[in-house]
Amino acid sequence: MTTEEVAEVLRGVYDPELAIDIVSLGLVYGIETMDGEVAVTITTTSPACPMGDALYGMTEAVLHYAFPLAKVDLELTHSPQWTVEMAERAALEELGLVRR
Amino acid sequence: MMRMNPSNSAPLGLVAPFLLMAPLGLLAAGLLLATSDASSLAGINAPRNVAAAHAAIIGGLTTAIMGAIYQLGPAVLGGRLVSQRLARIQFGFHAVSVPAFVWALLEWNVMWMSVAALGVVTSLVLFLINAVAAVGMRRPNSVTRAYLSAALVMLVITASLGVTWVSTLEHLWFPVTLGRLSGHAHMGLLGWLGLTMMGVSYQLVPMFNVVQKREPRLAWAALASTCGSALVGGLVLMSDPGREVRLSVAAAMAVGPALWSIDMLRLLLARSRRTLDVQGKATFLSLGFLAATIVLGLVVAVGEPLQDGDHSARWQLAYGICGIGGWAGIMWVGNSYKILPFLVWYHRYRFLAGRGRVPMINDIYDDRLATAVLWCYAGGVALLAAGAGLADLTVLRVGAGLLAGAVAAHLGTLGHILFAPHAAAAVAQPLGRGALR
């Protein structure tokens, strides 16, 4: 289990409102893996995002499914607050901020 | 900014009936105006006009707001419902008494007006018991909570004024003049509907359009101005003032919504989600109708020189149509395509997400169809207002027919969102890496 593998798994978690995966959106602040443990820190596009607990639940479920033997430590934070500059180009294209 | 906790929100089965009943009120208003005759243009207080206005405001927009407050209050503002059973009972009163009240107004049946109004007032009282707790009026202030709290106070004042009239058609020992009707109408439109829409949009517009780099600057000024002008201006209008005072009131009433419009435009222009969906388009359209409403409000305030004998209500009717059907109605149609899909997703798919394939919120409704409904609705309102302003009954009826058709389609799309099995076959499929969607 590597951070790259975890990130790939998290690309399967979508923000249901924007329909963009959370890695592309830059909502994954940190991934750490060590000794069968995975620690992931995520955020939402806004502290007022109504999907915060849903995103948390989805991320947790996906991690448990992909790494059933791993101990999952998942944190939802709003510090620092997400900005659109954290998103990957593909997400910016999807949002219409840059040309495809 | 408020943090949301949708897990506190009311069940879908409680909120959905309100959201589905709302288009029926707008549909009734459209059908009433589609069958207008010359009397509709001759007097704003013609029974058909009064019935249509109450169908749209109490039956349509207020019903939608009731459902939205039951949902958004606990989820967004940290309040709670006193009792879900009370809310369900309130819906029963509302669903029965509002159509009866509209019918009584149309027939100008004073006895049934009183009976039905009793039901409407009971519904409002039951609503307020839950709404005050849901909005959390005693908690620390946020912009949205402050707007909704003020709007609830204005609802009480507006309904109290109305209910003193229905049994005797007099206001205490004074006759109900056009000025008194105007005061009542403005407290309801600007004080109740306006403040609610403005407050909710300060929450929803930045959220749905991913606005980060700009904060609203004029929210408190717009609130103070709108509250003051709706209350004081409404009371002044009730004294049947002269032209200069009417113009001053119209100008004062325009200030709050104008400040809010500036805030909304600033927020929308700074959005990170550049592709406008139906809610974003509706917000722009709604702002356009607000501008038309402000202009027509000033025209109406001028009064006699712009009125002709047989069509003395034409500008007033156009003004009301732009304000109620355009500004408020379009805002509601657009936001309904956000609120209901979100509720359906949250209550139906939240627990499946991450464990299997689930639809995205955009998969729950068809944005192109919703946009078509929005344009038809806006076109209907525009034609309706043009027909009224030009005193052309044919254009007015065509506009009302188009509006009624659009509202029927809106109801159909909301029903589809609620009852259709979205991607049901995909929900049970096993999860694969990178294939959650």
C-alpha cells in the first residue's frame, strides 16, 4: 500500500454536486501510509458544503473496501480553506476555468 | 460562514410534499390569469387578480419556502424542528385551506373566505412554531438567519393585516382601500418573499457556484433597508398617500433589493464554476425581472397620468407579475432543481456512495430539460407582464397559458426527480478501483 495507490483509489470518490473526483479537485490534503495504516486528510470546497459528511463517509468506505486489512485514520478539515488553485487542470477544465 | 449538517435535516417524506404542492399554486395562478377578462385590467382588486396573487404567493411560493425552511433550518442554520408530526399536520391544513381560500376569493364569497382563512392562519401558526425553532432565531446571528428571522416577523404582520379584513372586508372600522391592499401586498412581497429569497440566496449562490474570493459586502445594509422600507413603506401606503410620497416609498423599497442585486452580481461574476447550470441562469434571469419590477414600481407610484380609465390596473398588474412571478418565481424554479435533487441524493444515495455505483446529483435531473422549463416559464412571465402593461388580453392570456404549461412541466420534472429510479441498476454493482461513479 503506497500513497500513489491510495490516491488512485481516492480518484474513485466524487463530489456529488460537481461530479469531479476529490483528488482532481484538490480536496485531498494529505495521504500517509505506514505499517498497515493509512492516514488521509480531506476537505470540502466550502465550510458550508452540504456534502461534508457524505464525502467523509464515501472516502472512509472506499478506503475500507480497497484496503480491508488497513487501519484507516480519516480527518475532515477546513484549515487551510480550499481554493480553486488547489485543483488539477482536469478539474479546472471541468469547472470551465481553463479551456480544454 | 455557516457549516452545514444535513444529517439534522427533516426527512424527505416531510419536505417533498411541500415542494410538490408549490407548483400547483403557481399553476392555479397561471390558469386563473389565462382565463382573465377585462375586469382584470380594470382593477387590481378584481377577484380574479386577488385569487391569482394568493394562489401564487400562499399556494406556490410560501409552500415552497415552508418546505425549504423545514429542510434548510436544521441543516444549515443549526436549528431544529419542534415536531415533525406538527409539520405534517400543518401540511394537511395548508393543502386543504389554501385552495379553498383561493376559490373563495375568486367567487368573492365572504363567508367561505373567513372559513378558509381560519385554516390558512392555523397553517401559518403551526408553521411558525416549527419555523422559529428551525431557523434558530435566538442563536448568534448569521446573514441567512437574520434575513429569515425578519421574514418570519413580516409574515406574521402581513397575515395579521389580511386576516383582519376577510371576515368583514373592513380594516377594523376603516374600509379596505387600494392603499391598504397595497400596504398588505408590499409587506408580503418585499417583507416575506423578498427577505426570504435574499437571505437564502446569500447561502446558496456562493455554495452552488463555488464562490471563494469574494464576500458579500452589502448584506446587512440590504437587510436593514428592506426591513425598514417594507414595514414603514407598507404602513405609509396603507394611508393612501399622494404621488410624491408614493414615489418616495417606491424608491426606498427599491434600495434593499438593489443592494442585494449588486452583491449577487459580484458573487456570480467571481464564481469558480464558470459553466452556469439552471440555478445560475435562474439567478441572472431573476435579477433581470427584479430590475423590471423596480422600474414598474416607480411607474405605478406615478399613478394617474400613466393610467387610462378602462385599464387603470394594467401597470399594477404588470408590476405584480414581474415581482411575484418573475423575481420570486424564477428564483424558486431555479433553486428547486438544486434543493430537491440534493435532498433525493442525500436521503437515497448517501449511504450507498462508496459502497457501490451511485448517480451524481447532476444525474438525478436533466439540466437541459430544467433549463427549457426555466426559459418557458420566464417567457410566460414576460408575455404575461407585457400583455398586462399593453392592456392586451390576448397576449396576457397566451403568456399565462405558457406560464401554466411551464409550471406543469416543472411539476413533472420534480416528480421525476423524486420518484424515478435513477441509475437503480448501477447502485448494487460491486465497487472497482477508480470506478465508484
